[in-house]
Amino acid sequence: MTYTTNQKQANLETLDIPKVGMPVTIITGFLGSGKTTLLNQILQNKQDLKVAVLVNEFGDINIDSQLLVSTDEDMVELSNGCICCTINDGLVDAVYRVLEREDRIDYMVIETTGVADPLPIILTFLGTELRDFTNLDSILTVVDAESFDAEHFQSEAAFKQITYGDIVILNKTDLATPEKLQELEDFVHDVKVDARILHTTHGKVALPLILGVGLTPKDVYTPQKEEHNHHEHHDHTHNHEHHENAHNHEHHDHHSEHLVNDGFVSVSFQVDKPFDVHKFENFLTEEMSKDVFRAKGILWFSDSPMRHVFQLSGPRYQLNADEWKKSPKNEVVFIGRHLDTKKMHSLLNECLV
């Protein structure tokens, strides 16, 4: 079944949020698909819902948390790294911190990194004690409708994100041809016959189509030890008002199998000096490795008093200017396959004034 955002334009008042356990929505999707944009749309249109947001990034600099609209105290940041690699030391503890808050939280939204395998995250909610306190509502997989192609399927993570998605959001449909959209729909339905498909631009979607939909089947996901024999188990105790007991959760080595298989690395660069805008543009167009899939950052240029939000996805990049919220500095992360950190740092240093 395919839905478009001009169908079922229900008002937010029609949101029927389950009351059994805190509902949880997981947003996943490959690098540059528009996950943070979708998360911003949710936060801007949530009305009276009190939403807890968990954001994770693959890289040493947390850029996404700086790009999100103001979430006040809703934000709980995880440690950097792929979310499925820090799942027990970050995710479980963060979820419990949300559950232990005195003020009312209605909904939890988790944004994974673009190279995350969603399955360990799903199993954390359905295969641990968390299933008694949360209700996994749906897994949303965001796809860049213009650039997603056979090349992405060399990535184990990209394939699994579609495999485990309850709703597949074909984003940036304004940049894709009708033929490309039909090709993507056919592929998604080949991978997962019953997946719902939404068409969006800029992540704009009516919230009743994606929140409180109850689409994740609880009986399908049963942890298989043989599938996750690289996990180590340990006990971790949480004491709090509502429940005092120990729960077990899985431990991942930071060199997760799917990252090794896919060959993804991140190169982070931060410095308290401005870039020359012309040199940086030349770096992007002439010198940057072709193996960079995604880049994002907060940039400082010598000829501008403004902060520049930098986004690169595949061959496209954009710079949006706004006011600095703190002292100017350059912070940027590049994500791709088999990147040469020293070479990239050298090239970026040459862009400095």
C-alpha cells in the first residue's frame, strides 16, 4: 500500500497514542536520507505531546543535536558512535533516564545513525526488560528517493534498514522522476511485501500516519543467540522509584560487524579558525574523496559573520546561514568508505585562513 501526504490529512487531535507502556518510534535510514529533517518535523508539529528524543551519530562530533529545533529538556544525548555499537552503555541507560523522569513523557523518538543496523535496537525493546515499560510502535525507514540506488545495496546496513522498516518514507520525491519512484516502490515491496510507503518532501508528513500506528509486530522479533554471537552479556542494575531490579542487556564491540563489512569510517575536523570559502568550495568539488557518502557540519567562513549549516548528501551539498549560538568555530564530519583521515585533515587545513 502506498500513501501520500495529501491523503488522510488528519488533525493531530486524532492521534490515538497507546497508553500501555511509553510508545517508541525508531527513525532509521541511510546516510543523508533526511532522518533529522523528519525528526524536526515531528518536534515542530507535536502540539501537546511531551516527546523524549534520543539522537545518535556516527562520528566524534555531535552535529545533529545542534541542527535540531529546540527540544528544551526533551533531549537525551547518547555517546557518539553507531547506536547499535553503544546500545547497552548508551541506549538502555538513556531510556531508563527518560522513564525515571518525574514529569510526564508521552512519546519517545529514536534517530539512529545512517549506518546503523536497526535489529539490535529493536531487540533491546522487545527482548529485554524494557518491553515491560515501553511499547515499540513502529520503525520508520527514510529513503533518499533521488540518490538511493543499487550502489546502496552494497551496504548491509542500507538493506537491513528497509528489511526491518514498518513504514518506508520515500523522501525528496520532488527530486526524483516518476519512473525512479516506481522502481523504488517495487524494490521495497520485493524486500518487504507488507511495508507501508509514504511519499514526502522535506520530511513533511501528517503525524497520525507515523505516530501511534502500532505496526511493529511483537511476536516476530525473538532474539536468536546464534545470530548475535558477537554480543557479550552483563548485568546492570537500575534503582528507581517505579521498579527496582536488574536487567540484562547486550554488549557490542565498537567494531560492529556491519560497519566492518560495509567499510564505513568517519573523519571529524574541528578548529577555532575560519575557512576561506573559495578554498573550501574547491575542496568539495575538486579534492574531496569520491568515497564520501555524507557530510554535515557547522562552518565558519572568514568573509561572513554568519554561522553556516553545511549538509552534503551524495553529489549535492547546501549551505544555510543563520546566527551563531556560541563562539564561532568549524565543526564538520565526513562519513564514507575507507577514507584517509590524514589526507582529509591536510586538505581541510589548507582551506583555513
